[in-house]
Amino acid sequence: MARVPSGDSQRRPLQTLLTAEFAPMEARLVDGLPEGDGWRFEPKWDGFRCLAFKDGDTVELLGKSGKPLGRYFPEIVEACRRVRPDRFVLDGELIVPAGETLSFEALEARLHPAASRVARLSRETPARMMLFDCLMMDGTPTVADAYTSRRAALDRLVAAFAGEPAFAVSPYTEDRPTAARWLAGVGGALDGVVAKRLDEPYRPGERAMVKVKRHRSADCVVGGFRYEAGTRQVGSLLLGLYDAEGRLDHVGFTSGILDKDKPALTARLEALVGPPGFDGRAPGGPSRWNVGKDTRWEPLRPEIVVEVRYDHVTAGRFRHGTRLLRFRPDKAPRDCGFDQIGREPMPAEVLAGVTGGAG
């Protein structure tokens, strides 16, 4: 069982608190919103999970993996220094409003070794921290308190921030139909809905919450494929959708192919190998994110259509791998357009969508 911070935490220096005592509480994925009383629902924001530790002028931002994030988000570090009290631990999600949506790509761009680039991006596309829990306030740990008490402490704390624009408080509702509307009607900047027990303490490192993601399906053109590592069998299919100008853009991949189906599918794909595969946005090559991975791919003539299930879209791409549902020989490739996945909402629309009717 995860450790609960002891009362002497308020006397210990910040560096000694950056341990498993304050590891982020996580969520297990379930198929639907939980029934019954005693639940509170929050949006699951599409960003970087982050714990913010403050002890006077010393501020640390830690990601879910425990890696430090402060050097990549200096504007959040400075905002923590500006606000009072002088000692707290907050849980939230780093997000970047950029253009007409919340941009996960803008977040990823921050993880760059050049301090000058990070500084420029922090001015051009400043991040915000969407807060949803308070683990220490004025030096006193709150993790053993019920969620409702911690959330009330968070609301008081942010009210004392006097409108600091770098922070926002995530809305919530105890009304299940409202949470269901969030899940069904708001995409782009949201990654689902999280459910928390009202009477539960914060459980560091445990999957003590539940999360539900909105799964949708789309018909996509197979514009290419990659071989499975170390074999000549297909490992993943590269998916494409046609844009308004009729160009096939790469939007993601699917890899849930049964071993028994791979030989026949590989032969079918190899018979269709030929340029250009994707004549719009193509799969990327090597980058700092996939060092050591084989990113080579085979282009295909656009003749195969598959239906895949996806959970999230950002910047016109599926954010995660998709689930292969079926092949669609009845579907014309040219009918597979971006209209299936819609546009991503602006930040103001997202906030309006989740705060309307919230508790």
C-alpha cells in the first residue's frame, strides 16, 4: 500500500517530500460511468499530469513518471512563486491553449533540450495548470482527508491566488447525466471523464479513481504499413483520411492484428506496395521521441479501408493507437474524410461545455 505523508511533512524540506509519499493517485479504465451515490465526476483534460511542490521560493514540478518538468514550464514555476501560501503541493494537468484548441503538440514541443527555445515557447504559447486536488496546504498534508475536504481546500487556495492566470480549477459534477453529456458531447481538449469517491482519501500511487474514455469509430484508408520488428510479417497499419483538397493525410495507426491473420494480410499488402501512400501529411521519420525505433514504412496504393475505434483526436491525428474493428470492402476509399472525426473545439467552448450544469 502507498505511504501516507506523516505530520512531520510540514517541517521537512521540499526535496525530501519528492518521493512516493506524494506519487500521483491514478485511475483504472472502465467501460462506463459508475452508478449509485457517492461519486463526483471531473473532466479528464488532455495534458501532462503534474504535481506542483512549493516551499518558499523553491518550486518543483514533477510528471507522473516522477521526472522533473520545471525547466520546461518556467512560467508555471514563476506563477507558483508569485502566489501564496508559501508551502503547498497541488495536483493537476498542464495544458496549453494554442490557436483554436488545447494543443498536446505544443506541450510535447516544450520537452526540448534548448533552454532558449523553451523560454521562447513559454512566451508564445504559455501553459496553464488545471488543478483538481490539494495534497498539502500551508505545510499541512491533506492526503488523509476525504476528497470533498481536499477539493474545498483547493477552492479556498485558488481563491487566494487573486486571479493568477496560470492556474484554473477543473469543474466537477455529482450529476451522472451531466457527466454523460460531457463524455458524449465534448472532444478535442478532453480525454474522458474521471470519477472519484466523495469520502476517499488521496491514495498516492494507487489506481483509486476510475476513468471512462469516449470511444468512437472511423473508416480509414490504409496508406501504408510497417513490418513487425525482426520479421517480414505486418506489424501495424498506417491510417489515412482525405482532406478538403483530396490529399490523403496520415492520422494514426492500428496494430491489433491476430497472428493467424498476419501471413495472408502481409501478402495482400505487399501486392499493393507503391507510391505515394500518403500524398498529404506523411508518417514522420526518426525524432528525439523514437530514438532507436525502426520508423520505416511501406507505402500502399489507397485501396483498403478499415474501421477503427479511437478515443481521442488532437491536431488532426489519433492521439493513441486505435483498435481494428473490421475491414470495409464495401466502403470507397475516397469517402473516408475528416468529416468523420469533426473539428476540435476552442478552449472557451470546452470550458462552457463542462461547466454548464456543474455542481
